[in-house]
Amino acid sequence: MTTATEIQNFIQSGESEILEFKSSFNNELIETLVAFANTSGGKIIAGINPAGEVTGISLNPETIQNWVNEIKNKTSPSLIPDVESVQTNNKTIVIFSIQEYPVKPVSTRGKYFKRVANSNHLLHISEVVNLHLQSFNTSWDFNVNSQFKINDISLDKVQVTIDQINQTSTRISDDPLTFCIKNDLIRDGQITNAAYLLFTERDTVLTTIELGKFQSHTVIKDSDRTKSDILSQIDQVISFVKKHINKEIIITGQPRNTEKWQYPLEAIREIVINMIIHRDYRSASDSIVKIFDKHIEFYNPGKLPDSITVDDLLSNQYKSTPRNKLIADFCKSLGLIEKYGSGICRIIEYFREAKLPQPEFRNISDGFMVTVFSDDLTNKVGEKVGEKVGEKVGEKLTGNRQTILNQMHNNPYITAKMLSEKVGISVRKIETNIKKLKDLGYIKRIGPAKGGYWKIINDNK
């Protein structure tokens, strides 16, 4: 039995990932029960409004049983919460408690919800599928696909991979078919999605990566497309990038001169590997690599999980949850990835050592984008978009404003709507940041709103 003291503690702590207040019983209460069941469980207190004020609730002898029946009828699988009525401040409140459901997801009236912080998040189809797979500690790539047969994969490619592994201390004597079975790439005579992506015999639209060298945002100088197996794609994408970035030969006086690339190749390789391994291959969108004179954009279908923010990513304060667990584990055995979740830190460190701007990482549309900047950008706008605005204002330039300046430098004709898509915030917030940058003396509008362009002003001028 919940005590009055515990009720007061609930009120003082406020709504959270496991607690919500409701003034009355309604469909929203059932949605919250579903969200709790799909996450970590929780409590709903009916008779307390969202401000934490005890309003009470009216009951008759059959009210609670009727509510429980309604919850059972409106949820699938049916939820049966623990329910108790409690007296506090001379008023009656009702506490609904639900545990995390073992086999997810749970729905109500055909909709699926998940608890995020102190609110309910309506799940998209891909999130529903992921939640179901997570219930069985698996992922989409682990499942067998009846559309594909064993002869749809190349056993010669499997043998090449075995030979690569054998170059390390590991020694594998299995034939390719046995190797696939032992590594869960083939189960019960059927190939998994991972096996098809890793060793497909023919090109497939599932793995399409669009590659482009852009003279401007509308003019393409060179383009290519790869639709092969994902292991081959790593070298194909890196080769295209190397073809279109600058390389400097540094004469050292030694027998061999030193090559300095426009971007650290170790970081580019890490970005490409992460892009290919962690892509959402169920999405209809393609991966895209856009190479400009002074920056490169790597776009990948599949956003960060709800539990991980970009800040978590940059600080390495998160639990790694690979979207494609079987592919990630297999690539780890190949030595393509060293440790789950550490790739971002290595990328940042490579750019820091090369004295280049830190890459930008952000969710955009239904995917994730990494943007890297060259030394040219550092020389021309480094002081303008550094961490500090300058001694004359004595405040820090926010990440969004720094990104806006970067985008304006790359494309002076960029619009607020285009900036909204690039930065990942609303047009109204873009306009607020632009006004602030004008006030700080960082930018100036040349010409009219339509047809004009942005000029970045040197704050040391």
C-alpha cells in the first residue's frame, strides 16, 4: 500500500520517464501505460494534475474494475496493471503501476508508444520493428530472408574474407559454407540479411551509395554509384573520395617524400566504415557522399537511437547499440572496427591532430550526416567561427551559429529553409540565430531578401 509520504515524494520529484500525473482516466492514460510497458515500466497517478496539485477523482464500487477492463480491451497484447486507490489530503487518487512488458511492442488502438524523458513518443514503423527485435536481443540483419537463396551470395567472396582473417593470429580451416553456418550467416539452409549484404553475388539496390563531386550545390562535376556488397563498398567509396580531394607532396630531403591529404584518410575511412556498417538497410533512401571544394557531406539512412543524443556521441557517454549487430560483430572479427562506440572519438582525434575543424555530426531528415571541413575553411573562417565570439562581446558562439556560418561560407546564397534542413532546427530558430550573428557583426546581408547573398565579416577587421 502506497503511503501519503510516498505520494508527497512522487509529487515533489515530478513527472519523469517512470512517473506521470493525470487529472482523470482517459485514452491518454492508456497510451502512457503502453509507453511504460514498451520502455522500463512506471506509475501513473490519476487525481493529480500535471502541475502536481491533488485534484482527486470520483469512484464508485465498479469504477476501477471497469477501467482495468477498458485497458485490457484497448491494448494488444492486453495489459493488466496493478491498481490501488489512496487517500491523500482528504481526496482519492488512483495509482496504476505497470512493469516493462517482456515481448514488445505493446499497442493501443493500433498505435505504439515509447517513453522518452517525461513524455510519450509515437513510434514509426522502423522503430516498432526495432523494438520487437530488441525483445529477442537480435536485429534485422540477423534474421533469415526467404527471398534470397544460398546461390545469391558469392562463396568466392566468403573465401577471400576467410583468407583475410587468416592473415591475423586466427586460423580458419572451414570451407566457405561451413564458415557461414558457424557465424550465423546461414541458418536452417537459409541466408540471413547480413550474409546477403556482406557477400551478394550481384549488385543490389539495397546497398546503393550515391557519390558526387560538386562544383556548387547545383553543379556536379563527377558522379558514381556503388551497389555491390558492403565489404567492397568500403574501398570503392574511399577511392572516389581520394580521387576528388587534394594531395600535397612534402619534400623532406629523405629518400621518400611525405604525402599530406586534404583530410586525414584514417578519419575518412572510419566515417565510411561507420556509415556502411550502421546504415538502416530497410530504408528506401540511399547513402550519399557529396564532395565539395572545402567540405564533404556523408549522409546515411537511419537516425541515432532516441536514447542517444549528438552530445552523448561527442562525449562518448552512451551505451553502444549497433543497428546491425551481426554485421558489426562480423566486421569486428575482420578488424574493420576496433571497439563498439569508439569510432567517433577517433574521428575527432584524427582531425584535431591534422589541425582541422572538428567534424559536424547531426540527425537530419530520417538519417544521420557527418560533415568534414578542409584546411581552406580553417584559414578563411577559423577565427570567425571559433569557440569564442571575441573579446569585444565575451561570450561563446553556439554550435548552431557556428554551423550556420560554415554553411553560409560554403554557399553564400543559402536560404533560411535550406539552413533549417542542414542544421536540424526550425526556420524560426534559424532566423533568430541569423539576427544574433548580425548583431554580433559576423554576417551582413548583401542585396534583397530574394536574390541577395550573405557576406561573412572578419571580426578582427
